[in-house]
Amino acid sequence: MTDEPGMTPQLHRELWSSWAGVLRSYAAVHSLGRDGHAVVEVSGAEILLRYGNRTLLFHPTALRESGGPEIPFHLTVNGRAVVGSTEDEMDLAAERLCREIIAV
């Protein structure tokens, strides 16, 4: 969880759950018609998106792609996702990340 003003533990849990939901939806869409399917595993501490041998591992303050370096990541109080230096609506960020990891 970030120290962003207004971010309560309850709000963060709701946003985290929403983030997992949009990741599941876009992972399913981008897996259609492919040999494999994407899997999203969720806990309170991390979300793992796996497609074949590629992964995206989300923590409340960072993400890591397939064991690479950590990239800053967080959810904002207004329901947006910040990945690196890019802030976007949650659904747009989730769609982009799923497309990038699945469409190889």
C-alpha cells in the first residue's frame, strides 16, 4: 500500500481486488484462440499473471516481469494504476500489460 493521502487499508483491498478482476478479464480475452491460457493467482500480498513461461508479479508497490528488475507500481485512490512513470485507468493499464505478456 502506498502512503497516498486518502488510501486506507480497506480502500486498498477494494482496489487490489478490482485490479485482479480486470487482469483476469483481459488475460482471458488475450488467451482466446491460443494454445495455452493465462492464469491469475491472487493473494493479499501479490498477484501473479502467468502465461506459459512468462510472468508478471504484482506487489502493492512494484511489479516484476519474468524475474526481471522491479518496476514501480501502485494503485491510486481514484482507481488508476501507475506503472513506472505511466499513470492510466486501471482497465487500460491491465489490457496493455496482458497484451504485452500474452501476445508474443
